[in-house]
Amino acid sequence: MVGRVVMGSAGDRVGSRLAISICFPIMAVALFWLQIAQELWMLYFFAAVYGFAHGGFFALLSPLVAELFGLGSHGVIFGIVFFSGAIGGSLGPVVAGYIFDVTNSYQLSFLVCALLAVISFILALLLRPTGGKGLQPVSDA
């Protein structure tokens, strides 16, 4: 909840693209931290930091779509983005389970997630608006 409120507010102030570009490195650092965690407090620290960034990511997703593509087709585009995320969220545990079955550890799964967060950060920095209507209201005419 804290991440959603704080990063949502940050997105309103500095733009969703920059705010989401802050969330991805925090997620990556937390996931790399998890690789070395050996004490219970380290797991709690991971959960707090990762949860903050992950919550912020979800708060910023809809405004980011609006910034990049405008509001004219926001529902359709956001639906596609969210559906794609749901597919990934469904396949992720299956792939992680397979990796665990093969390696007898989740370490590789979390490493892959950390690397995906780094790639996402780079891609977020490369995002540019499409030249659509931005956050301007759509007229009926």
C-alpha cells in the first residue's frame, strides 16, 4: 500500500515513466538481495522493499499507458497490457516450479526475475509517447 501511494504521488509529480523507472531498479536490487539472504530479517527486508516497488509499479501502470498512448483507446491498450501481465503471472509459477524440479532451488528463478527487472528498467527508459493526445480529454466531436 505504501508503494502505491508514494509512487503514485511521485508519478503525478514527475511523470509515470520516470516514476516507474525508479520502481524497476528497486525491484532488481531487492531480488539480487534475496540471492544472498540467509537470515529471517533479510527476507522481511526483501519483502518490504520489493513490495514497495511492486505496489508502485501497479499504481503507475494505467497512468503510464495514458501518457504514452493518450486516452482515446486507453481501455483497450491497458486491457492488453494487463492481460499480458496476467499471462506472465500465470506462467511464472509454472516455470519457477520447473526450474525448482530441475535444480532443487528457486535461486535461478529469482535471478531470472532480477534480470527481467533490469531489462524492464532499460526498456522503461526508452519509452517515448506515441504522439497521441496524451492526457487531454477525448472530445465527442
